[in-house]
Amino acid sequence: MTLLLFAVLCVLLASLSGRTHAASDYHERLDLQPLPGSSLLASFNFRSNSSVSSFEKQHFRYFPRSLGQILQHAHTKELHLRFSTGRWDAESWGTRPWNGYKEGATGVELWAWIDAPSEDEAFAKWVTLTQSLSGLFCASLNFIDSTRTTRPVVSFEPVGDHAPSDQLHLLHGTLPGEVVCTENLTPFLKMLPCKGKAGISSLFDGHKLFDASWQSMSIDVRPTCPPGEPECLVEIEQTVDMVLDIDRSKRPRGMNLLKTLLTSMSSIWWTLTEVFGRPVKGQCLSDDEGAGDKVICLKVPHERNVFVTTEAFEVKNPDGVSRCFSLISSNDFDLVLPEEEVQTKVPLEQPVLHAERTIIGHGQERGGMRVILRNPSSSKAVDFIYFESLPWFMRPYLHTLQATVIGNDGVPRQAPVSAIIKDIFYRPAVDRQRGTQLELVLSVPADSTVTLIYDIEKTILRYTEYPPDANRGFNVAPAIIRLLDQEGPPRLPAHDQSAPPVADAGLQHAIQRDHPDEHGDGAGVWKHLQSASAPVCAC
């Protein structure tokens, strides 16, 4: 009888364990793509999840406990955190990784959907969230106060499957002057199951990572309800993207730069050990979970020889320019690409829109902002939302907003105002309380360049409000561009029917004044461009 009960208990435990494994899994992948100019794009992606019931009971397996407890304490339903440094060269490298979705502004960028009954309570939980994340990631996120916090209307939408009963509030903040360093990478690694000891995360080296020409780290947490699953999941996705200079990575310390330049004129050859300083320390998980996954993918023509130093399963994709490897052992894994001339070139996907923003003018009192938007397509217009957040001491004059349309051939073009600037949402700044928020629904015609210019006024500051190095100037948060559906109308499509209708409520027309009221409550207003003073002119 005792043996029978013991056998039944073992069967039940095995069944429960199997269900837990099915609901909680972990996957990782590394994509390598050589770029022009001896550059290499490396995209690391780590994804794990936990069932909602286990998450609420704090029964974590692969989901990081440190972050999960912070999200529960701050009532955060969806989180997006970005650490970025450098500048992406779209002219040479093509379109951005993940189409720019997992890339943030220079420095640190954070936006989250918080469940709260009112905006005041949502902001209080937002402060709790930023302060907790500041301690977790050794960053200055606690400096995201009300002056650096915005509430976008149509520029963002939740990507998770949220319950209709959730009272979600979107808050967004940036720290453009934050320096991303190894102290931010260490807590990022500790959140992974193998913590950089095995798997593709073993390639992370702070000296190599932050020596990259461009680098971005992202963390995305969202609820998801896969079809056919008995319950919803809380998914976390961690991503690291970097562009490494192969020649600089291969150059030993103290080697003459001229000698390196002479040797780099031949066909480039490289290995993972030379580029990252170490090989892959075997597979991360030794059990059946994740077995057979395409862990490392390389985007090179099939005619180029690629060698591996240990046993691995190789799959060549039908496209003819990519292949993937599955690690099947715990031994060190290394890729070797020898020198050889390859006739087939891997085509680079070009971005659908090129954007450039600069501050113009001179003096300490007045200036302006210039935004250049170029559509390289010869047949299709590009519809998108342009989100601008300026500090409170930079006041824009919205009535000076002008749009200039020029063809890519240099010939000026005439266009009505409603054809370029569809809508404007404007929330004015309040001194020392909040910054200016500007959201534009724009459309750039095919084979054209649109230039937006508006004047700004620089407010007089107290001497205690200047940064330590006042001669360096102030950091202004980068603008955000979100492409809209090319087939539909210029609006944000709802992710699912349970999501709050932020897109539908935003695109409403109202003729309001440009300046805030004297009480400073500064409720945002929508401006109908047919009546607003924002002329479109030709040069």
C-alpha cells in the first residue's frame, strides 16, 4: 500500500512538473550579420515567461525574481526599458534591427503601463518604479521626475494582452545624458538563467560591448495569452544589439594601426573568439527545453565556407544567404570564417524613412528646431507619428511651425497643409513642473523630403539649475517616430479589442489656442490643421 501511494505521488509530481515546464520556457538566439566597412551586427535575444498564477504567487523559474517583485509592487502591467549609446548609420548599415522597436533614445528610455484608478496614483507608482529600477540596474532612473515624464497619446500602444478591467496609464521618461556602462550590463546578465556562464550570453564582455560603434540593451515585459494555452503568461524579452568593428576587435593591444589598415585591405576573416574575446561556453540549458532551437544564425551567402570547432547541427535557409546552428553539446563553440572572395552579396534592407533633427539659431535667448524627413520610395507615401518632448526651459512657438516640401531631385513641390500635417497634439510646458509634449501625425509624399521648422524660446534659469558643466549645454531627449499602417488610414491600429482605445480617442479635431492657460493645468489639445497657422510652403 505504501509503495502504491508513493508511485501515485511520483506520477502526480511528474505531471505537475510537465505542466510547469510547458507553461514556463526559455529561448535564446544570436543573429550575426556582416555589414559594409568591416562591421558586424550582433543581435542577442533572450526570451522567457511565467504563468500568471505563478507570477502572482512569486513562483519564478526563468523569470527574474528581482524584476518581478518590482513590477508587482509598482502595479506595472507592461514595461519597456532601453539603454543605448552610439548612433546607427542608416546610410551604410540599412534598416535598424527589429525595425527600431527594441531601440531606445540615446541614454536611458523607459515607458510603462501602470494599473491605477487615477493619474495621481499612477504617477506615484511611476516614481516607485523608477526608483526601484534605478537601484536594480545601477542607473540614474530616479532622476526621471515630473519634468522628464510625459503621457503620450497616440505615439505608443500596449503590445500585451491586457484585461478589460485594467485601468492602464501610460507614462514615458528619458535620460538622454545617461552614460551606459558595464555597471548596467552586470544586472542585465544576472537576470538571465545562465548569468553569462553558458550559452550565447557567455560572449558578453564589457570591454567589447561598450567598444562597439553602436549598442543597445532592451527589456520588454508584457502579458500574453497564446491560443490554446490554459492560462495567460507574463513574458520577458531581453535584447542586446551591437555593431562591432571587426578590424578593431581583432587588433591586439599595442599593435600598430597602420599595419592593421594594410592587412584589412584583403578579404576579412574572423572568428567569434577574435571578435568577442571568447567562444560560446556550450549550450545554456542541458535538459530537453530549448533543445533543437536555432541558437546562432549567420547571414552570409551559402557559397562562403563557415567552420565550427565543435559538434553542431547546421541548417541552411532556402533564401540562400543565411544559415543557423543548433548547439548539441556543452563544449566551447566557435565560428570560423576564413578569407575568401565571395561573389554573392547579401542585400541590405533599406529604411522607409530617413530622419534628421538639429537645433538652429544662435544666442542664448531664441533658437529653432529643424527636422528633415526624407522618403526614398518612388511610389508610396509614408505615414507616421512624430513625438517630440522638450524640457520646460525650451518653449516652442507652435504658430511658427512651417513645412517645406522638396522632391528628392531638388525641385520644390506644392502641397496643401492637410496633406503633410494631418493632426497635432500639443501639451504646453509648465515652468519647473513638466516639459512640452508635441505629437504630429505626418505624411511624407513619395520621393520627397519634408522639412519642419519652428521657433523656440530659451527660458532664463536660476544659477542653481545649471548642470555642473554649464559650457557643455543641456541634453534634449531625441524625438520618436512611429510608422503607421501603409494600407490603412493615418491612425494607430488597436493591438486587440481588450486594449484601451488610446488611438481612437486621440485622433480628434479641436481648435484650441497655442499657449497654456493662466492656471497652468495645461490639458493637451488637438489642433485641426485646416484652421491652425502652420503653413506649408515651397522653397
